[in-house]
Amino acid sequence: MATRREVFGAGITSVLPMLPGIAPFGVIAGLTAIGTGLSTTQAMVTSGLIFAGASQLAMLQLIADGAIPAVILLTVMTVNLRFAMYSASLAPHFQHLGRGWRFPLAYLLVDQNYATSIQRFLHGGPDGRVHGHWFYLGGGVTLWLTWQTSTAVGVFMGANVPSGLSLDFAIPLVFMVLLVPALRDRAHVIAAVTGGLVATLAADMPLHLGIVAGALSGIAAGMMSDPRTDQDRDS
Amino acid sequence: MSETALWLTILGAGFGTWLLRLSFIETWQWLSVPPRLDRALRYVPAAVMAALVVPALVRPESVVDLSPDNLRLLAGIVAALVAWLTRNVLLTLAVGMGVLWALQGLG
């Protein structure tokens, strides 16, 4: 049987192939924070506390646009709604742990270690469940360190990069790479098309609620075009 | 935004995000996930990412612009192809920024 240490190491190894995709994203998050006018401390605390790139960039964009805090918080929560889905999916595998484990493990929940951990818990056989939280912890800590380090690089660069390079264009480019795997069937494509269209049309709405309006419309459109009903969804 | 409001926004966003992550891990024993919510959450990534990408490309100057003068739209289309084919963040960034800079240089 694998020891905790070995499982922890396997968790680290499982996320290594994803780090080259995360590091540039983190650099952009740091650069953008400085570009938006945040102090070095605020930029680092943003990455440290939120630890979720897409929502951090959406937040920075809204701060730059002069949105009010309530709308910024609503947008961040909408962008991060997917964590509730991951939380539900991982919950059965963390129930034997106390809060001393559950609270920090929840904090480390991001797309990448969700994907590798749930794969191991569900399809890794009996071995996959032994010390499962150590596997998740190994991946989560590695991702967290990568995110903070790359943000710090971006923050440092942000103070030295000349303006006029249109570096803000890197933000939608990163989102594109995140969008592609989400388009897995017709209903998801409809959700994306609706979300993009409504967000564009609603961009002139007062209070900068375009992203929230687009996201909620897209979710509704996806559900309506989903051929599965609640009765046969498990078949 | 005042310095205090900015700090409260950052702290609130961090705490709120943690609550979303903790939600069902903490409540699982006495609260099952409603099936409709479960279905709705599946569409969050596609809807949210598209809502972030599309406006940035089609209305870069706060007006919808589908003409070839919209360099960000042109560069974005090329980058979208790269993202679709490779799913590689670095390559998509390099091609997208490269095309945008080239177009700006020509213009």
C-alpha cells in the first residue's frame, strides 16, 4: 500500500504537465493588477486570497471600468460558480476528514487539481482512494505555489513593462484556451454562443452587469437545449 | 474606488470564492445537490468564458465593431483557431499577440 508521502508525490506529479499553461496566466494576472493601479501588496493578496485566474482578471477589468464593489463581487461569484460543482463532486471523498482538513482543502480547489483528483478517486481502483486527500493536497500546493510565483513575476514585470503593448489583449486570449474544452456538445456550444452574445449586447447596461447577464443567459440556454430530462439523466 | 473599498472588494471576493469552494464539501452530509442546480452548474464554464471573450473581441472600444478595422477581432479569430487546434496557452498567447502587433504595425 502506498504511503502518504508517495501519494502526496503522485499528486504533485499529476499537475506538472499543466504548469506551463498556468504560469503565463499568472504572469498576466500580476501584470494586469499593476496595470489596473493596484499596489504590489494588493496584487499579491488578490492572487493569494482568490486563487482563481479568470475571476481575478474579470475583477481587475471591472475595477478599471469603475464598477461598484457589489457588482464586482457578484461577477467574481458568477465566474467562480463552477467551484460549487467541483465541491459537490469531491464532497463524498472528503467526508471522513475533519474541518482542519476540509477548510484548507476547499481553499486549494481549482480546475486542475479537481480534474486530476476526481479521476483518481473514481477510476483509480482501491489504491486511488487510499490517502486520497494527500494526492489532492500535493496537486493543490503545487498549483498554489506556481500561481503565486508567476503572479509575483507579473507584478515585478508590470512595474517595468512599457505601456502601449496592448498587453490587456492577453486576457481574452487566455479565456479562449479555457473555453475550448468546455464546448463538449451542442448544448454547451449553445450556452457559449448565448453567453457571448448577451454579454456583448448587455455590455452597455448600467452597472457593468454584462458578464453576469451573459453567464446566466448562457446557463439557461444550455439547460433548455439539453436533450436529457431530470428523469433519464443517469441512464 | 477608494483604497478601503478596493481592499474590501479583494477580501470579499476571496472569502466568497472560498465559500463557493467549501459549499458542498461542508454541507454534503445533510444537504443533497438539487438535480436542477447540478445541471445548471455544468454550463457555467462555457457560458462564463464566452461572456468574457466575445465582448473583448467585438467591442474593444465600447462600440460593437465587426469591420476589418477591428484589429483585435482579426487577431482574436486567428488565436481562436490556435486555441481550438492546440489548447496551448503559451502558443495561443504568442500567436494572438504577434498577429495584433503585426496588424498594428501595418496600420
